[in-house]
Amino acid sequence: MAKFPEPDRDRLTVIGPKVFTLPRDSRWWRIYFSAPPHPARWNDFRNYGPVPTARIDPHLLPVSMQTRSVLYAAVNAPVCLAEVFQDRRRVSFEAVPRLACFRLDRSVHVLDLRGLWPTRAGASQAVASGPRARSQRWARAVADLYDVEGVIYPSSMHGGDDALALWDCPDAVRSSQDLDVALDDARLTAALYRVGRTIGYSIASA
């Protein structure tokens, strides 16, 4: 049996979700790009999708602007770096990346992929590490079938630490952030190089 098959919606309906509750006031980190071609703000949910580089996009096909939306985050800044710059394994400052830390303004219920739920669902942890297009089909099935506001999953790029995809819940993000700073800010330089050495990524010249 395949470790990462297509989602079986009948099976998903029968087993139901394993729900994890993110508590109000919990802190999450994200890296976003503030300059063209796709400038964003620290608390923007992306309505355009699904995009090929994103794993947990819940958007319907065809690719378009739609009501479904997603915001990716992680439990700490090193996970963000490992996830965002994984394709080239090089931290780049193109499109002016910024590091933000924010809190949740209410509790949020998400599907928990960190334990045995993927196995019970007929798959494996490849849901969080396999081909992105198939992971997106799983995300669409989950969004269609379950009353959850996203997915918490183990980062395949940072030792299984928590990564997060929030869906359609901008009201859950507090209106003011704890931190929002350009990634090339001098205050981050030493930390960037330290994390880069740890995960084996190079750092572009600012």
C-alpha cells in the first residue's frame, strides 16, 4: 500500500479529525515578503492559490483569487527560515523578506498531523513532506470535510518542529504584532548566520 496515496474522503469522514487547540495568546512566527512581485503585510492571509511552492494550501482548482485563504507560520524563527528558503537552501533578501512574531487573539482549532492521524487516514508523515501538489489535495479534502481552521504539522526541514497553516481566520490574529523587522536588519545578522550554519543554509549579502 502506498505511504502517500490520494486522500480517501470516505475514510476521512469515518475517522474524523484529530483536533488540536491553539490557545489564545500563543505566539507564532512567520517570514513574509514585503516588496514586489507579491508584496504582503505581516498579517495577510493569501487568497490566491493554490501555489506550487506551498504545501498546505486549501484553495480550490483552478488557481485563482478566492474566498479560501492561508497564512503560514511556525513555532520559532529558525523553522521559518528553514521552510521559506528550502528550495535554494540560501537565505536571500530579494523581495525584502521580513520576520514577524504575532499572537492569537482567540483559540483556534486545527487538524494535528504530528502524531498517528496520517497513518489512520491511510497515509503517513509524507503528508507533511511528500509532493506538494498531493499534499494540497489532502488539504482541500480536509477543508471540505472537517470543521477546522488550519493544520499543525511537523516541519520536514527543521527536525519535525511545529509548522502551522491557518485557514480563513484573520480574526484570530491579534491586530498588533510583537515583532516586525526586515530580515537584513543588523540586529538579526548574528542570529541569521548562526541558524544558517546549524541548518546548512548560506546567507546572501544584504
